[in-house]
Amino acid sequence: MKIAVVGTGYVGLVTGAGFSDFGHDVTCIDIDAARISKLRSGDVPFYEPGLHDLIRRNTSLGRLHFTTATSEAVPGAQLVFIAVGTPSSDDGSADLSFVLEAARQIGAALTDFTVVITKSTVPVGTADRVKAALAETAKHEFAVASNPEFLKEGDAVNDFLKPARVVVGADDERAIDLLRDLYRGLLRTNDRIQIMDVRSAELTKYAANCMLATRISFMNELARLCEVTGADIEAVRKGIGSDPRIGNKFLFAGAGFGGSCFPKDLRALRHTARTLGVQLEVVDAAERANERQKRVVGEKLLAHFGADLAGKRIGIWGLAFKPETDDIRESPALVLIDQLLAAGATVIGYDPEAMPNIRAALGDTIELARDAYAAATQVDALVLVTEWHELRDPDLARLRGVMRTPVLVDGRNAWPATDAREAGFTYYAIGRGEPRSLAHH
Ligand code: NAD
């Protein structure tokens, strides 16, 4: 099949490379000329495990191409995917300007009947607006479908190639048949394609992200309760996660969730609901709890050292919004850095992949270290914000040797608490309060 994918971000590039790996002829389009020339010369513009190899293999086999010209890639393609960004507008709604502009460009380039599929995360009802945008410029017939993407950064290639399910929202039989054919290769073991109406497909994506975000916020709230009761959120997590009705995923308490999806998708769903006169109390609460949670690590440091951190050096391990990505969009580390700088501290950070993005976003307001232990050298406290594998099992003796004062704040409950305390550290975590009397409660 001949396919075009508009937008070469995390989703578009993985989608394009993934379909080409199944033998389809795919052209990926981006308006960012620098990004396209990078891709043409074999570079991947961001860090995503496995993506580089997938792109290299399929480019060298001549079935994956890159261009800035929608007008070149769309003619002859049976399927055109829109995978451009849908960032938050000031009022919290999803900004659809990139999606609608892409649709107009696709419309103008059509030369025959084509199925245009929205893979970007878009509010319920967007398909109608995409249809209208296409109709502004199209001189040929088209059908519009929704195919939300559920991949997660850091494991995107794997998720794309082995999806738990594929959701397709469409009412046009030709679109449904083409999408079934396209996904057949990925869904050989059993047919996990779910065909539904377009609006349900659009809403399914928000429902998934808001459900996952709500689980995290729920655990973060319980962690606060653990801290004052002496319970351990890690024990509670295991206790409930082993219940098959609950499952063990997305139950980790921590420094709050960030990233390019959960925060913006929560805001966008709330906005959609509010506009339509529906109050989503649970989603509201999940978002509020997260805003508070992102400040918790900083508050622990302020409680330990006092409000004035002038003269204090604080090391941060992990700056990306989660491990295995260089994406720093809405990363909890950014909130912590703001808090620490506002209190007068000097901040020194380390991340295996995200430091170039941090440098671009923050300039030289913080120091960046060449490795994890350099970021701990002469610090008054070391904080874990993002639990990359290489940061989960610190050499405590080495840390004792290089740190100025032995204070650890484990924002992901990933470090060995007992070992840290035995090694003489003051060790703070999330929801792992020291047992104390509840008699006064
Ligand atoms: P991104 O910001 O990484 O990339 C978007 C790309 O689209 C950019 O390179 C931009 O230059 C390009 N673009 C914008 N307008 C264009 C146009 N008219 N023509 C061609 N290219 C254009 O975005 P992303 O993180 O890949 O997310 C894309 C969409 O997928 C969003 O709606 C997001 O919510 C959704 N999504 C993201 C993830 C994720 O993990 N990142 C997962 C599932 C769904």
C-alpha cells in the first residue's frame, strides 16, 4: 500500500517507520525542513529506542521516504495519516490549527479517492472539522477516519508493532476495508482491531489517558496519607496491584506525571466537557492532584533545609518526563528546578538523553553534569526525578564520598530505602513515612 504520514514527531515517525517495516511504501512529511534533512541524512531528531534501526533498515530498502512537500507525498497514496501536534491552547482546549492546516494541504494535493486518517489526539467531533477543512481545498473524493494512537514514548516502536488493540473510528466501508488490510500484518495472532463510530474512537483516546492519569493521581494522594499514617505506599501498591480487577500498571506514586500527553489531554477533555455543560469531577481532581504533586519533592527539600536555599547545591538525577525518552514537555523536573532556583539554590542536573533539550529550554540557569556522580559532587542533597535504569541503583558509598551532606530525596521510590538509611543518609521518598503514633489523630 502507498501511505503518507503528515508530521514526523514521536507518533508520525514511529507510525511511518512501522508501516514501512511491513513492506508498505511510506512517505513522511514535515513542515520542519531541518527535521526532514536530518532524517534524509539518517539522523533521528529525538531519542526513541529502536527507532533509528527501524528507519535505517526501511530507508535503505527504499520504502521509507521523507519530504517537506505534502503535494509530493499525497498523490497516489491510498491512506494519509495526520500525526501533527495538538498542543494545549491557553484555555486548555486542544489547538487544532496544525491538524486543520494539514487537512487543507492534503485536500489540495488529492488526485484520487483517498482515506484521510487522524492519528493525532483530537477532541470528539474533530473529524467533522477535518472533513470541512479537506473540502475547502479538495477536488477529489475522500473519506475521513479516526485511528488514535496509544503508543508510549520510550517504548513506542514496540507498542506500535505489537499494539494491545487498534481502534478505528469510521463509517465509510472503503476506509474500514483499507485500514483492516493495513493492520492485518500487525494483528496476526488475534484480531485486536476495534471498529467503532468516529466520535467513540476520538473519545476512547482521551478516556485511556485520563484513566491512566487518574490512577497515578489516586496513588499520589494515597501516598500523602501514607506519609502521615506511617503506611508504606509501596506495600499498598503491591497489595492492590495483585488484584486482577485492578492490575499492577500505573500505580506508582512519584513526583507527578508530565509529558506531552497526559497533562494536555486532561485539560482538553475537561474543556470539551465544560463546553458541553458536563462537569468531569474525577478528571478535574486528577489534574489538581498532579499539579500539587509536582511540587512535593521541592517542598521536602524546603522542609529539610528551610525556605532559603542560598548557598545550597542540589543535584537532580533525571530530567526527562520519564525514562527512555529525551522529551521534557511538562516534566516534573522543570517544576522542581523552578522551585529550587526561586529559593536561591544552585542546581546541577544529569539525564542520559534529555540534557540537550534542557539546555535549549533553560539556557545556563542550571548546571549540567557529564555523568550521574558528577551531578552529585559537592551537593547538599540529591534528588531522583526520573528513574532511568542507570539511576535506580546508586553506589551509596560513592555518593557518601562525593556529596557535601548526605540527603537523598527519592521522587520515584526507586532507591533501596533501608540501605540508604543504613549508609547514613537522610532518605526521603514519596509515601513511605516513618511509623509514628496515630494516637493524637
Ligand atoms: P510532535 O510535536 O513530536 O510532532 C509533531 C510534528 O508535526 C512536528 O515535527 C511538526 O513540525 C509537524 N507538523 C505540524 N504541522 C504540520 C503540517 N501542516 N505538515 C507537516 N508537518 C507538520 O508531536 P507528537 O508527540 O508526535 O504528537 C502528535 C500527536 O499524537 C498529538 O496529537 C499527540 O497528542 C498524539 N499522541 C502523542 C503520543 C506521544 O507519546 N508523543 C502518543 C499518542 C498520541
